[in-house]
Amino acid sequence: MPPRPTRNAVIVLHRPLSLNWLIGVLIAAGLVWLKLYLGAVAMVVLGVVPVLARNRMMTTLEINHSSGRYRICSHVLGLQRGQWKKLPLVQRVVVRYFSEYVAASSDYQEGDFQQAREYILLFSVPDSPTGVILYRHPVREQAVAIACQIGDALGVEVVEFNQYQQVSVVQDAPPPAHQ
């Protein structure tokens, strides 16, 4: 096993993107133009501020090599929340396809089921049949890109298991540094 990198890493797992704030600003501007100031203030407080707060949210994976810990951290308006955990001896980062059928309505009529797909990012660790689940992502390309960032941060390979349980190497581990 190559030595672990010594540089700490912060990897963005999820950042909601919304242009609803633009619509809210335009509506508030229209209300001001119509001299409905109270409506404009209410629009800003009830509409624009929460949307701007949502745009300042994100979920990150933080890896601290010096202390040997990691955490999944939620950021909301500059505040962080997440519990530090011991960083296991990671052999590789895995992206695993997962799907299930869910009822689309409460009638349970034929054809009312939808397939819910997601890609699970996890650490593969010794003596663990499941590994350490980090995050679930609905888009394959983004899940693989995030897994490659994690693999770079940890200096391990990244593999993917598709819906047929076939494994493929997405990114090789970096070669060990010469000392």
C-alpha cells in the first residue's frame, strides 16, 4: 500500500444550483416599480432571502491526513456541521450502481412503478463486506468525477461497479513518490 498523501482535502459532494433568486429579484423589482413597497419587502424576506440561503448551501467531504480523520460536512450560510470520524485504511474508492422500484402513486396500479437509480460512493476497506458509504448521487458522471477527486486526495485507485456488477478501473492509483 503506498503511503498516504499528506495534504488535506476538501471535496464538494453537492451544491444546489438555482436561478429562482433571479425570478424573485425581478418580481421584487416589479413591485417596487409599481410602488408596492410593502409587497417588495415581503417578497425579499419570504422569497429571495431563503433562495439565496439555499444557494449558499453545500455538502463536502473533508479529509485531514495529519489527524487521520474525515467528515461529511454540511455548510449553510457559512456555518459547518459534521462529525469527524477516524479515516480507515482505504484500499480504493468505489462507485456502485444501485436501483430499486418505487411506487409512483398510492393506487398501486400496474405500471405505476418508477425505477429509482443512484450511484453510491464508498471507501473499500480491509475486512469489511460493505465498506464505508460516503454519499449517494443520482448522476453517474458526477459521482465518478467526485470519486476521482477522492481517489486523488487519498492516493488510491477508483473503480466502478455497473448495474450488471461488472467492475472497471476508472482511475489508477498514482505511482508512489520516490524518496
